[in-house]
Amino acid sequence: MDQNFRRHGISAKKDSWKTILLLSYQSLGVMYGDLSISPLYVFRSTFADDIEHSETNEEIYGVLCFVFWTLTLVPLFKYVFVVLRADDNGEGGTFALYSLICRHAKVSLLPNRQIADEALSTYKLDCPSETENVSRVKGLLEKHKSLHTGLLVLVLLGTCMVIGDGVLTPAISVFSAVSGLGFSMSKEHHLYAVVPITCFVLVGLFALQHYGTHRVGFLFAPIVLTWLLCITTLGVYNIVRWNPQIYRALSPYYMYTFLKKTKRRGWMSLGGILLCITGSEAMFADLGHFPYTAVQIAFTFMVYPALILEYMGQAAYLSKHHQLNDHLGFFITVPENVRLPVVIIGIFAAVVGSQAIISGTFSIINQSQSLGCFPRVKVVHTSEKIHGQIYIPEINWMLMILCIAVAVGFRDTKHMGNASGLAVMTVMLVTTCLTSLVIVLCWRKPPIIALAFLIFFGSIEILYFSASLIKFLEGAWVPIILAFILMTVMFVWHYATIKKYEFDLQNKVSLEWLLALEPSLGIARVPGIGLVYSDLVSGIPANFSRFITNLPAFHRVLVLVCVKAVPVPYVPNAERYLVGRVGPQAHRSYRCIVRLGYRDVHQDVDSFESELVKNLAAFIRFDAADNRGPDSFTSEMSGSGECRLTVIGTACEVDGSVDLGSVSAGFETIESLTEVIGMEPIVAVDRSERRVRFAVDDESDRRHDDTNNSVLEELEELRAAQEAGTAFILGKSYVKARRGSSFLKRFAINVGYNFLRQNCRGPDVALRVPTASLLEVGMVYVV
């Protein structure tokens, strides 16, 4: 028996390693397209103006040494061994780091945090106990509101630079690859052919986005693998043929001699060298698609050696060719008889690399939108099987126009490289700062370790950042202007969102007002379900009181719905719905908080309506079972007049009040009450998910509900209301600044926010509310 167990264990281990290796192969096409095509333009951008290739080879050797150590320290040591471990339930990127920090310290600016959120399985805080130094750092962050704002600005800056990289990377990648065609045509034809071909490829690339990466994804990994094998072969060939001793240039001594000889010009040339690490951030941003081990193996054993050998091969070739100052590009080092096939492979690899950054741009904008930091845009899911593959039409066409404008406007890799380099280094600096906070707050390491991480890698990145920033007039102004515009839009939208939420909190209606709405006052209850949407997690929203004032009637079943973002990447379906009563059982009013992570999306309306009814039915059963005990559910009210809420799926009870102060990390959950509330596990991809069965006609349910006629009656009313129809009641808001506000605030709210609100998708589109069932209530917010 033990031998059989060992054999099965060995087999499972082999299968596991086979899976890891397969995922490592697949990750090539998603994560490393951008990084793998950097040899196309690094040497060309570095030697564009600042330094020249001399017969002493000190410049070539120095650049190679910088490239080697930059690739080793930043992508390998920083990202693969440190940053990739700072994942948020397997997800990576700027918002993953921010959500981790928000969960471990109260630094979020949106005051809708609840104790119930800590009970989520994806909200886990499995970290060592706090030390005194860690508590000081945490206390300092939580105490000063300005630090909260500064942290958000830092995150928005990194987000904007990622979007800017989504504009610049496709332009420089495709342009550099297409430039290889210049060797097979005359100089005059080359000048007039490269830009149109580049634009044609870019238009085709963006035109295919609506099909989704899953339709062409099977081609990505073979293309990148072919490209990596190609550049590895070329690198080895050039090393062996031209300079087998090129490995000596990897000594740090050559960086010293390079800077000593070139001085200020050498420092300025670092803006081209840093392009060798473009795409490093993609390893972290796309971490959710692949496990950490697969990413580590793919980079360490496949991508990193291929890049080092290729850069060494280029340097070896150039060390023996000193009259090529105008042609220090990748394709000059390719033998003429294989140059055309390499150009074709390079163009395909550039398209794959561009696809990765475009998909990443869609993803980060969706995350920004879910956390209230970006105007509402249409998000289309291109795959029913693969979570996270999305397409945003408005953003796609804006990116295409900007990419073409960059390619046509600059027409050379020098200016595009300067612009791309600044965007890349800004994102890396933001990641370094946020990771240092994660080391202290989440990993509970001594602050000295985080400070050492920040100083060591921050110094490297600031050196490169300064070299890019000084090229402001030579292309670096593009990402700065883009970032300024995007940050203004995002900050204004987020600021107005917070002010609207605070207005709703101050103007919410009391529970007593709702209970006083009786037929004797001329208020009628009409058949059907009324879903009243608001951002409040407690209290009666002001838009509902405005609705009653203008139309003295509301539905027999009233549900106050709040679709709320939680600082986690995703919320399991079994934990998504937080349901409770508003008032006594006979009033037939409920509250439903739908919790979504920053990578989740709101379901389509049909699915949402049916899921909501199922969860209400399950809550009614659970409420009846709980009321049989000594502690009556309906009689126990929180301080704000709200009943307790129940997580349907895990059946944990929580207080409905908003926690604006300290939040306990020791929130207790109740074990699953499958037998009590009639839930059945369904075999699916996630076996932990459970779905509620709502079938009043089932004999077993009837026998159970016959013990409580009120429960049966409530369930029958719920079903009848669903058959009568559902109305979606949303507030149509207009926001204006208070009298006496500063000019900046009045301009931001009255002009900026209202312009964005009028020209972006409405909440009914974002929530996928059917037009025929929509009731809009006009609301004026004075903030």
C-alpha cells in the first residue's frame, strides 16, 4: 500500500512539473513579447546622438555592461525574486499592491469599508504579528490624510504611465521591426515605406482587438519562442565569429571606464540603455494568468539567457565594425541571407509584444473604473472561459489614434525611445515605492529592509529616470503630457465620487421614515420588485425619498442594492451577496450589497436578477431558521437602525454599519448552513462555490416551510413579484460645487466632472440595466 502511495505521489509530482513547464511555455506569449523585442532598438537608441562608436570599443563594452547588469538587477533580482511575491491572491500590478496596502492599513479614501469585508476568503491577512516599528509606520500612514492622498496620487501616476506605455510600446516596437525592411530597398523608398507600413500594421493590430486574445493566443507562445531561439542563435553566431572574448565586457569595470570617457554624454545615453528592461513590469502585471513558479522558470531559463546572448552578439559584431554609426541597429548584425525571414519574425514578435501591453492597458483601466478612479466605459468580455480577457472599444480606438500619431510624428526610434523610457522608469519607481510599503505593512519585515530595498533599486531607477527626463524636448514630453491629462481626469473623477458618497451619507433617510409610508398617507404598494441602486451600504438613499415625493408608490418587494468595490482582485460567487432586512418582515424590504473585486465585473441583467431572487429566497429561509433560536434576527438591530446582514453562500452574519474607524482583523465567520437554507453544492470549476436553489414547489421545501406559514407566504410573494416584473430605480445626478468654494474646486466639479459625466457611459449602461425597466430620479449634489 505504501509503495502504491509513493508511485501515485511520484506520478502526481511529475504531472505537476509537466503542468508548470507547459504554463512556462504559454507565458512566453503573454508576458515576454515586449521584453523579448527590446534588442531591436536598444543599441540604436543609445547611440542615436549622445555617444559615438569609436575604435577603442569602450562605448560598446560599456553599454553592454550596463545592459547586462540592468537586466540582472531589475527584471531578475527585483521582479522575479521580490516583487512577484507581493501578489494579491495571485494577481499582480499597481492596483494589486495598492489593494494589499489598503487591506493592511486604513488608507483608502472611499469610506465604504465594512467589517464584513474582512470575512472574505480573498481578504486573508495571514501575516506575522506586528512589531513596534511596523506599528509606527502603519500608524503614521493612517494618521495623516495627506499621506492617503499622496499614496493615491502615486498609484494613479503609475497607472497613467502604464496607459502611456500602451501608446508608445506598439509604436516603437512595430516601427523598429518594420525598419528592417530598409535593408532590402533603397534609401528613398525606405523613407516613404516604413511609416505607412507601420501605420498599416498598427491599424490591423487594433482592429483585431475586439476578437479577444483567446482567439489568436495559441499563436503567441510559438511566435515568441521562435523569436527567442532566433536571437539566441544570432547572438551565439556573432560571438563565435566576431569576438569570442566579448564576455570580458560584463565586468563592472567597463561601466566605470564608459562613464569616465563619455561623462555627461554617457549619462544622457542611459535613456536608451534602459529600454532593455521595457516589458519587465508585464511580468508582474500579468501574474494572474500564470503561477509564480512558471513565470520564474520562463524568465530565468529562457528569456534572460536569450536576451544576454543577443546583446553580447550585437556588441561582438559592432566591436569589429567601427564605421556603422548611422546603422547601429539590430538588423545590421543579421547575416544578409537570413535577414528577410528574421525581419518577418521580428514584425510578428513586435505585434505580440504590443498585444500584451494593449491587453494590460484594458485591464488596468477596468481596475481603475471599478475603484472609482476612471470614468465609466464599456467593458466587453471576449472570452466566456478565460477570466480577465476584456476589450474596451473607446480606449482601443484612442490608443490606435495616439499610436499612429506617435509613429507619424516622430518617425525615428530615438524620440520614441526617449518617450517610452520615461514611461517605463516611472512605472518601475512607483512599483518600488509600493513594494517597500508591502514589505513593512504586509510582510511585517523591519523597516530597515524596506528602506534598503527602496534605496538600492530606487537609486538605479532614479539614475535612468533622470537620464530620460533630461530628454524632455526630444520625445520625453509625450508620456508627461499624457500622464498629466489622465491624472487630472482620474483624480477629478475620484474626488467627485468621494464627495457624492459623503453627500449621500449626510442626506440619507431614516428607517422610521420608510416604515411610516403607509396607505393612509396615500402611498401605494404596486406589484413587482423595485431595485433601488445607490452607493450606500446602510440607510435609505435620498434618491428613493425623491422618488416617493414625485410618485407616491413603490413596489411590493423593495430591495436597496449597492454594487460595491472591495480591495481584493475577485470575490467568489458564494460570498458575493450580502443580504439583510430593512424593517420588519411584513414590510418586504431588503438590503443587498453586491461585492465585486477590482477584476470582477457586474453580471448581465438577466443573470443578476435571477441570482438576486435566489439569494433573497435563501436569506428568507435562513432568517426563519435563525429566528427559532433565542436570539431573534429581526429583533436585533444595529446602532444605525439596520438589521444584521447575511452572506448567502457562507452564511456569516455581519453588522450592517459602516466602519469609518478601526476595523477588527479577527472577524468570525459561521460555518456553512447548507442544510438550513436549502443550498446545494454544484460541481463546477470551483468546487467551493455553492448556488441557491429557489423552488417553492419542491415537496421537501414545502414540508420545511409549512412549519412557518409566514415564510411560505413571503416566498410566494417574492415569486409573484418576480413574475410581475422588476423596475430598476437609479439616480440621475448633477453635481455642483458649494457657494464659496475655491476656483479650482468649482472648475473641477462644475466643468471637469460634469463634462466627463455627460460624455461617458451612464450608470445604467455600466450596471447593464434594461432601458424598458429603468426609472431615473433626478438628484442635485451640492458638494
